[in-house]
Amino acid sequence: MKPMDLFRLTTWGDRLLVVILAVITLAAFPLVGAGTRQSDIVIIEVDGKPVKKVSLKNDGQFTIHGVIGDAVFEVKEGKVHAESAPCSNKVCIHQGWTNMPWKLLVCIPNKVVVRPVDAGGANGVDAVTW
Amino acid sequence: MVNRAANNQVRGISRESRTRETVFLALLGTFAIVLHTVEAAIPSPLPWIKIGLANVITLVTIPLFGGGAALAVTIVRVVVGSMITGTFLGPSFIISLFAGIAATLAMIVTFRYFSRKLSLVGVSVIGAYIHSFVQVAVVYLLLIRHKEIFYILPFFLSLSLLMGLATGLAAILLEKKLADVVQVHASLGVRGR
């Protein structure tokens, strides 16, 4: 049986329903990130190696010695952002503030990554199934 | 039962047909239990992610024997199937039971009111969505009291769409074959085209 034969088994109502549900479901995906638990610790990696752990509970600034120069990050109200960077395109600065594990601040030329970790630990277990 | 018997008289279904129906329902229940058990043996990245093979049987039961029969097949399948896999009365049994009943009810309603527009594929997709949603809701109520678990829904529901499509297509093909064999489709309304 060809795929086309299977398609012909469905009605227009089916196809409409599937398209509507697909659109709604895909539209709901951005909500996923918005709901994940906020982290209160960031790990800073340089060239893939973790070099510093900073709490987001205390406001302040810290400097990271990257591959091509020093980058300055600022912590304020539980979030972190890049204040200055030695690279030319400043992507990490434009990324803005973060405290979500899914939103990393990345400076590729400088090989610096600021990674918010989950409050329960990076590999915390939420539930166990039977 | 009296009502049912009278109903059958009106529908012109004889005692012999009743016996036929009972035997067929028992067979459908058995198929559902087997599929449920086989499916439990299929490896899956997450324990909640399943194809929903057994739902094919519930789907074909709705047009062939009506909503009550489909509900019975689902409940028998979940209870006996969980006894075989050893999860009876465990959390996954409770999740399966509630989600299975809710999905079956949703599919019965969808079939009753939209069978002119939707084939069993549409009915199946609706059932798959309700199944995923109720699963997560039951997990929230019984196991994990964190609202965060609802954020897994878009991921689950997109899988539901694919699995619902697959099982729906399988159900259409199976129903075409079974309708000839069962021969009780008189007065049972429109089937998926």
C-alpha cells in the first residue's frame, strides 16, 4: 500500500483537524521554556572547561578571562547578562539577561559560556517511575 | 438489560446475533489485552511514550458495537493487561485507567457527533490528545505536585498527533475488514469513510 492510499483514507475533516492541532501544539512549544525552573547559580565555562561558579542571589559584577580577552558580566535581581566583551560582534551582550537553564550566554570568539544550572542540581531527579 | 433486549428487538437483532456480538467483543477484548502487553515490551525512551496500539481495538469497537462496548473493552484491557505486566493497582495502572476511560469517552462523543466529517483517524487523534492530557493531569494530581510537569505537554501532544494518525489509519483498515465479518453494522450509524 502506497502512502497516497493511506492519505485517501482520511477525510477533509481529518486533515483540517490534524493541521489545527499541529499548529496549536507547535505554538505551545515556546511556553515550555518559559515555565522551566529558574536557576540561582551560573557556571562559567572557558574553552569547554568550567572555571567559575557564581550565585545569582548576590548582585555584582565578575570578570572572566576568555581566550581573546576579558569579559565582564553583571548579576542583578537574580539574573545575569554580559556587560562588556572583547569580541567584535557582541552577540553575548545582545542576548540580554538570563536565569533559565535553556538560555545560555555564549561568546564564540572568546569561547566563554555562561550556563545557568537547575536549582536542584544539573542532574536532579524529579520523579521515579514504577 | 430489559431495555437492551427491547432495543435489540427494535433493531431486529436476534438472540443469535447477540451471541455473535458477545463472542466478537470477547475476541476484541483479548486482542486489546495482547496488544497492550506486547506494547509494554517495546522499548521506549520514556515510560509514558507509547504508540497506543491497543487503542486500535477500542477505535474499531466504537463503530462496530457502540460506545458502551468500547468502554468495556478499554477497561478490561487496562485491568487484565496491567495484571499481566505486573503493574495492577500501581501508579501506571491508575494513570492508564483514567486516561484510557477519558480518551474512550472523548472518542465516543467525537464519533457520535462528527462521524460525518471525521473518519476514525480524526477520532483517534482526538483520543490521543485527551489521553496525553489526562495522563499528565493524573500524574500532577497523584504523583508530582509541580505545575512544571504541564510544560511537557506540547512535547507529548506532538507525539500524540503522530501516534494518533498511525493508530487511526490502522483502525480504518482493520474496521473495513472486520465490518464484513461482524455483520452487525445495521442501524449503527455512519462509519469512517
